[in-house]
Amino acid sequence: MLIPLGTDRALKRKPVITQALIGLNVLIYVLILAAFRYGGSDLEEIIGWGAFDTRRPERVWTLFTSMFLHDPGGISHILFNMIFLWAFGCAVEDRLGRLGFLGFYLAGGVAAALMQWLLASLQGDPSQMIGASGAVCAVTGGFAALFPRAKIRVFILFFFIGVSWIPALVVVGLFFALDFIGQLTNFLGLRTGNTAFAAHLGGSVFGFSIAFLLLATKLLKRDDFDIFFLFKQSRRRAAMRAATAESVGGPWASASADTPDRLQKMRSKKPPAPTEPPIVREARNDIRTLLVDHQPKEAARRYASMLKDHPEFMLSADHQLDVASTLFADGAFDEAAIAYELFLGKHPHDRRVIETAMLLAVLYVRKKPSPEKARIILDRYDERFRTQGHAALAVSLREEILE
């Protein structure tokens, strides 16, 4: 059993709508129980009035009332729905805005009910549906499109008991797969039960599709956390692989890593960091923050702007390579070349020097033709291009220079 407890997304505003939806669901649940126990009301009559009956789709109001009713025979139905709504809803509300999220939630619940009606009609198996699970699944589907790189804090009760962070796409994909299997076995007559798997699937597909459409049409501003950023990253990696097509391993796979002892000695010999102008220190902090917040394009732009007045502007080794690679992928070859050159000059013993030198040589030969600079790089690191892939690519680049 996996129970989501929250996400790693920091909120910019209080999730008022999510809290209100949870409060309303709980209030209705308590009022129905109170009416039954102390008012003599008939539970079946109350639930029957508000439940969505696939045999009576003309009762349009039940498309909405059904998503606020839960099984009064136990607490697990409403409890798990509200846990999921809280875990995923806060971040989605923060991204869509309060009114946008409310409309998204209600529309997701309606879409889920209609999917249940469609599948029930095809199967010839009428049913009544209550519960917020369809709308909640729409929220989880929307979360997958808006925050695919996020991680979910999950309580695990399986072979062991504990709390762990799991990628959002894994969590959402797992529950979607379980719903799909449940619906498939129901359709084949291999199992019976009162779980509205079709509603879950309909809500999930609706939520993901609407969020994807909002991003695709740019009605919702894209950022470095959504599904389109993954597409962009994929294109960048493809461009990097194409640039170093004949090299082995990834662009930062180490071919000549320094030993820990040697690195420790190098660190101990480093002179004290010189003082620097406040504007440089502020820019370095800004870029570090942007990279930590997964905004590499903004970080690269900030770095490129600093190079105009501070051509020796450097970051830490990791951040320097992050920025340089982003500039390379975005076609800012002049700035990328400077960033790579500065890295090689500042960190000559870093384990990623060979790969960086190879990328710089590729840049000077194929992207920003500078034969003399390319030849200098190839000559300088010729003896360190030890792997067959690096050596073969170096030979190929030399031949291209002579053409």
C-alpha cells in the first residue's frame, strides 16, 4: 500500500480551495451520518438522491452532487480520497489559481462520471456512483502534466513500513495502471466490486489532457517543472548526443578521474578566494538560486549578461558546466565557448575535463568554426583522449579541420 503524504513543491499561496473542498466533503459526510443516527433519515434515500445513476443520466445535478457523497458504511472511502486531494491538490491549485482549480476539479468529477456511464452502457452493467475519487484522479492527472519532475512523499506499507520520496510519474503511473487493470478485469468478468475504475481512468485522462492542453496553447504559462520542459530536455540531450555522436558514455562520463587523495591535495593547495565586486557576488548567488530552482535557461541568460562586463566571470565547477551546457543546447555558442574555456582553465584536474575539452573542440569545429582554436584544444589534450571513442572523434575532428 502506498499513501501519498505530500509533494516537494513549495507553495506560493495558501491552498484555500483545496482546504474548502476537503472541509465540504467532511461536513456533508458528518451531516448525513448525523441525520441517519439522530434524525431518523434513511441513508439509502439520501445517497440515492445524490448518487449518479448510470441508468438515469438525465438527472444532471447528480453529476455534481455525487462527487460530494461518500460511503457512510465506513471511513476509508472519504479518508483516502481526502488524503489524495490534499497531497496533490495544493500544488495544482497553486499552479492553476483558485478559481481555475475549482473549475478544473468540478469538470474532472463530471468527466469521470460520464466515463463511468459510457463504460456501464457498453458493458450493460448499470451502477450508482458516489465519491470524490473521479475528481481527485483528475487532480493527480493534472499534477503529472504540471509537475512530472516532482517527488511525492509516500507512506509505504508493503514488505516494510516507512516513508520515502518517489518520483511523481512513478506514483501517478502506478495508480493509473492499477485502475486500468481493475477496469480490464471487470470488463472481462474476472472480478466484481463497487470500485468505479472507469471513473478513475476518465478523471486521470481528463486531468492530464486538460493540463497538457493549457500548457500546449500557453494559456497556462510554462515553467521548468512541467511536461514540456521534459520534452525540451530530451531535445537538448539529443543535440548533445549528436554533437558528440562518436564519444562513449554520457557527456560527463569520466575517462580519467583523479584519485581522492590527489583531489584532496589539490583542494588543500588552493589559495584563499579573492574578494570580488558586490555585483559579481550577487550575480553568482542569483545564478545558483536559479539552478537550484530548476531554471537553467534563466541562469544561462544571467550568466551570459555578466560575461559582457566581466569576461572572467566564473561559477563553481558544477554550476559552470550546467550553464555552459544550457548555452550550448540553446545555440549561444559564443558564450558557451567562453564558459567551457573558463572551466578548463580554472579546473584543469576536474574529472570532467576530457569530456569538456571534447565538447569544446566539437563546438569550434562544427558549431562555431574556429579551426585554430579547435586545433589548440585537440593538441593540448591529445594524449588524454585515451578511450577509443574519444580518440576516434579527435581524429574525425582533425580531418574536418583540414577539409
